[in-house]
Amino acid sequence: MAKNCGFSDSLGVGSIVQYVAVLSRLGDGLQELAFVLADNAVYCGYLSAMFDYLDIPNKKYEGTIPVEKRSFCDGGDYDYEIEFCNVSFKYPETEQYVLKNISLKFQVGKRFAIVGMNGSGKTTFVKLLCRLYDPSEGVILLNGIDIRKYAYQEYLSIVAVVFQDFKLFSFSLAQNVAAGTAYDAERVAASLKQVGFGARLMQMPNGIETSLYQDFESGGIEPSGGEAQKIALARAVYKNAPFIILDEPTAALDPLAEAEIYEAFQEIVGGRTAVYISHRLSSCKFCDQILVFHEGKVVQQGTHSELVAQADGKYVELWNAQAQYYV
């Protein structure tokens, strides 16, 4: 019987179109894969450079000495003393010194105010104290030992800082206060009350478990500038470190709230050594010592009464510049 070679034994038009489309998509996929592999090779080159950078030893982690434990978190003493010995600092690749020949000692349990004009070196001084920077010259001692010899994280554990550009997170109020410290609900509430946040806390729907902001929870609250600053202060109080450093801690507070913080400052600080940066000289009157910075140097040091008595001093110049608007 003759073999049937009719059209019925051939591929239909639809099948041909289907196979062509499949081959076309396969070609597109292979082309896209080639592009992805090429991009991946480029990105791996970038990652290699980044890993090389991350592998560079961090000089701040070269110290190994543990900080002596004095049980300050359990009500023990705060007997830690920091001393600046002829410390100078300049930023890398620059010749101008931001701080020059700073020599002073932070006596245990004393309250220090740092004042001066913008650019006088106040914040840089505090960053050296916190070991965010290391001195270009001179040495900073903790209980007689160069702070660079201490284990970095151990040193950070004895310092609680509130900078002007502090951050709060879209977590609960309790998590924002406790931060990286072991969580204790009673201590969180006590810290908030200590900085004048108690009345606002009573109004919150879930107390210390109330969420801040609404990024993750629709019921989160939006703290005002003053409330946020109090929460940041509570975070420093909660850490209960021997040194508490406050950079303009009342800048966002109204006059009444600011007065409330000043009145409670001794209770807030307790037996800690406190370092307080402020442009409002009236807030320095409750401090034991005032350090006046000018052009990278400490040009005056003393109590408010002692410095006001120095009629030709920088402190009087700053004091009179503010006082004229209140009389």
C-alpha cells in the first residue's frame, strides 16, 4: 500500500508557531542569563574590594585589658577617673588642630559643664572622651591606664551619651530605652519617670510597651521633639554607666520642662561623673566645674561664681551676651 504523505502527517501551522516561540524565549532566557552572569562578575569584584576593606584591622579593637568591674549596675560605686594629658587632635589629612594641649581630670562624681562658641572643639572633645576618635597627640587615661589599652566594648560600657542627633526607633518605648542593655521593665519605667516622662507614660495605651511611630504598628505614637529628648535621656539613665555625657540635652524642651530637668539633675546623675555641653550658660550654674573652650583650648576653668568674677574672661563675654536679653 502506498505511504500517505498528505498534509495530515506534517506539522501544523500552530505547532510551528509554538516551537518558534519556545526557541525565541529560550534564546531570550539564555541572553538574560549571560547578562546576569556578567553583572555578577562585576559585583563580585566590588564585593572583593569591600571584603578587603572590612578585613583591615580596626585599631580601636587592639586593646585587651578588661575594665575593672565595680558593680555600678548593682548599686556599687562609680569610682572611675578619666584624665586628659596634653591631648591634641586634628582630622586626617589636615594640618589644623581642632584641640590643642588639653590637660584636665574628671574627678569622680563631679558635674562638669563644657561651654564655648561654635567650632571651639566641644563636641570633638566629647567624641575623644567616648573614644569615637583617638588623640593625634597626648594620651587619655582611665584610672591611670591609656584607654587604648582597654578592650573597646568594655570601655564603651562605662559611658552613656546623649548626642544632639540621637535616634529613636520604630519599636516599643521599652525597647528604645533599654536599647542594647539587659531589659528590666521596672527600671525602664523608673528611668522615664526620673527624666519627667511619667505623666506622658500614664497616658499611653500600652504603657512602656506602646510603639513609637507607625512604621510597623498603626497604633504607634508620634513623640514630640521634647518627648523624644526625654526618652533619649531615659536611655542614658537606664544604662547606669559611671560617666554620663549630655550634649545639649534640653535643646528641644520648653522652659518649664527644661527647669524640671535642671531641678532633677542631681537625682538623674546620682553618683556618676557628668559632662554637660550647653550653649545656655544659665544651665551651668548647678555644675561643680565649668570648662570654657575657645579655639580648641580650655581657656578658663572654675565654678560659675569664680568665672563671673573674672571680668575680662571669655565666660563673662558669653554670659553677658545672653543675659542682655533677659534684663
